[in-house]
Amino acid sequence: MANAFHYSIGRKLIQAVSGAFLIVFLLLHSTINFFSVIDTFTGSFGAADGLFQKGCEFMALPIVTVMVPILALGFIIHIAYGIYISALNIKARGGLCRYESKSVAAADSWAAKNMLVLGIIVLGILAFHLTHFWAEMQLAMFTGAEEGNPYELLTLTFGKWWVLVIYIIWFLAVWFHLCHGFWSMFQTVGWNNQTWFKRLKVIGIIVATLICAMFVAVAVNAFIQA
């Protein structure tokens, strides 16, 4: 057991567990951000009693404050460890194009073949994202500084068309990554028979589309409000 994570199945298990953290984090994050879109339709965008404002206040509760960094850490571990595993796999097969995988599960989609590229894109733009929101909200809260107004941060960030484009590219990369990663996560723990394989692929597409559609709606709505 001590050497379990030196083997392929152990590495995949780490990815599966950290991937579950990623999905929970994204579901929570996208839902709270989507409150800003609901606020627009109810006329509460920018109001002190808006749903998005209340969502941000909820995120400031002690129990959530503890949970969010843990979920975010799982996010970072997932991407960083995924890059590490991909590098090991490339080295093991003698280069990028030494041979192609014969696994139907691994070769049935573009996303499956390009998880490393998608991970790098997601991680790179994540750093860009943190400078816009985390530094102005959670970091300010941790340091005791004045937190930024969440509605103003949305409009200031997405009010620039080129920033909106960068974020949409990010959301698209996340969508591809989740579509493959969702069913792959369950496959790692043994749900890989033909019946569940097909079902999990469909569920994965639905979950990925829901998460990314909410993020895109938030970004586009903020651009319009700006």
C-alpha cells in the first residue's frame, strides 16, 4: 500500500478524487455566480439585497471559508498532477507520437487525447482569473482589507471585450475537460461496463454543459450590464 501511488492505478485514483473536488467546486462557484444573472431579471443587479450579494456573504461564512480553499487546493492538485502524469506517460511511451493508445475509452474523443493541453489552458487562465476576483474578494477578507463590491468586480472585469473572449475560451476548455474527466473519474473506481460507460458520458456532458453555460451567462450578462 505504501507504494500504491507509484503505480498507474494509484495516480489515476488521485486524479479521480481531486477531480471530484473540482466538480463540486465548479458547481458551487457557477451557481453562486449565476445569481448575478437572476438579479438582472429581477432588477436587483447591484443591490445590497441581491441574490449574488447574499451568495458572496454566504461564501464568507466561517465553515465555507474553510471549505473553499480545500476545494480550490483539490482543483490545483488535479491540474498539476494531471500534467505530471501526462509527462510520465509521454516519457514511458518514448515521445509524443511513439504510438497511439489502443483503448477505445481513451481514444474516442478529442478531449481524451488532449487533456494535457486543456489542463495547461485551464491552469494558465486560472492564474489570470485569481488576479481579478480572488485577490479582490477572498484574499482581502483573509487579510482584513476592504472587500471589493462583487457586482462592480463583475462589470469591471467583463466590461472589456477581450477579457470576455479569454474567459469564454477558458470555459470552453473547462467544458471539454469535464466531458472527458467526469466519466473517466467513475471509470477509475470501477464503473466501466458498457452500460454505465454510455450513461456516464451523457451525464458528464450534461453536468459540463450546465456548469459552463452558467459561467458563460454570467460573463456575457456582466458585459451587457457594463
